[in-house]
Amino acid sequence: MNVVRAPRVRRGWPSLVLLLFSLSLLLVLLAPFSEMFLGLDWAHLQFAPHDLRAIRVSLSYSGVALFLCVLLGTPLAWWMARGAARWTRVAEALVLVPLLTPPLALGILLASFFGPYATVGSLLSQWGLDLVNTAPAFVIAQVYAAMPYYVLSARAAFAGTPQELEEISRSLGKSPWQTFWLVTLPLARLGLAAGTALAWVRAMGEFGVVLIVAYYPMGIPVKIYQNLQDIGLSAVYPLLWVFFLVAIPLPLWIGLRAGRRVGL
């Protein structure tokens, strides 16, 4: 009796095909960024008028927005990771609402709520706080854009810390506050750093919300848009390079560090 043997499949071929597919996809994703090197006239590279002011605005106000995201978002993220599941799922859904809302639509909603003709906006204006086309409006727009990213990342970081270690800390006489600082926070530090870096990029790069709520003072994204309209494509690249050099390295470094930590 002749036994028909199935052809032997080389294990190397699926891996090679997957590798080639992955490399091709990466090349497609990164291909547009080659224009920052190949399509740039380096000999005539220079900032447009008021570009440096836009850089100062983005750096300073994004720092304030990031501080508020971490200060206000960390307690919320910890409660979402440790609270009752029924309520934390509702809170997570609510945090997702601004994240899933189109940026321009979110900017219109903020302007409608905080604008000078809205009830809340008019009350704040009477107290001397204008939240349209002002520095506070710029910061608020960035907070709304970046806060959900930080909260969700921080929640995942806190949820990944072993609660058994927290219980051991409390059994040794440490208060909940001491346990948070000495046990929970160090264990979650990498995830919190990743959330902070992601929020930093979102705050620095937010365009749609800022365009509606705080066109002035003009930050980097809006100034890039204005340069493109008034001068042309060549005036975009200097600010684009500044954005990449300031905003991108930190998330990349944290991502690579996280990959090494889990053995990737």
C-alpha cells in the first residue's frame, strides 16, 4: 500500500513572506516623511515671520496643558483602575467621548460653551477670563485634545500593577497615600511616562480644536497652516522640523524602552 505523503512545508517561507510584507507596509507608511529630507531646499531653509513666536507659544502652553493633564488625570485614571467595574466602565466611555469626537466639531462645541455669547462664557468674561483666542483658551483646547490619551494610558498602567503588593504594603502599616507613592507609582511609572509622552505630542500637534477656539495666540500647527496658505509649501518645513525634533523623540524613546523591558 502506497502512502501518499503530504509535501513538506518549509517553515521559513511564511516568516519570510510576513517579513517582506511588514517591511513593505513600513516603507509605505514612512514614504511621505522622506520629503522632509529629499524635497527640502536646505540652502534656502529659513523661518517665516513670527515662526519663533509660534514655537514659544506651543512649547510654553503645551507644557502647562501637559501639567494639567497629569495633575487632574492621574487621580481619575487611578480611580478607573481600582474603582467598581460598573462605574469605571461608564467613566471610560465618557473619557472616550472627546477622543472620538472630530477635532473641528470639538472645537465648535468648546467655542459654543466657553464663547462670549454662551452662558458659561459670559459669566467667565465678567470675571475677566476670556476663553476664546486667548492663552487660557489655547491651553484648554490642548487639554481637551490630550487628556483622554493620558487618562486611558495611565489607567492601563495602574491596572497592570499587582494589587497584592499594595495589600502587602498596607499590611505593613503604610497608609493608602504612602502605598500609592512607594508601591503603585513606581510600578506604573513606565506606563505613566508613555501616557505623558503621548499627551505631550497630542497637545503640541493639535490643530482642529485650537483652530476654532484659539487661532490666536498662534501655535505651531496653526502657523504651519497659515504659512502654507500665505507663502507656500517651502515655509512649512522649518516648523515641521521643529515639531518633529521637539515632540517625537520622547515617545519614541519610551516606546523603545518599553519594548526592551518586555523582551521584544
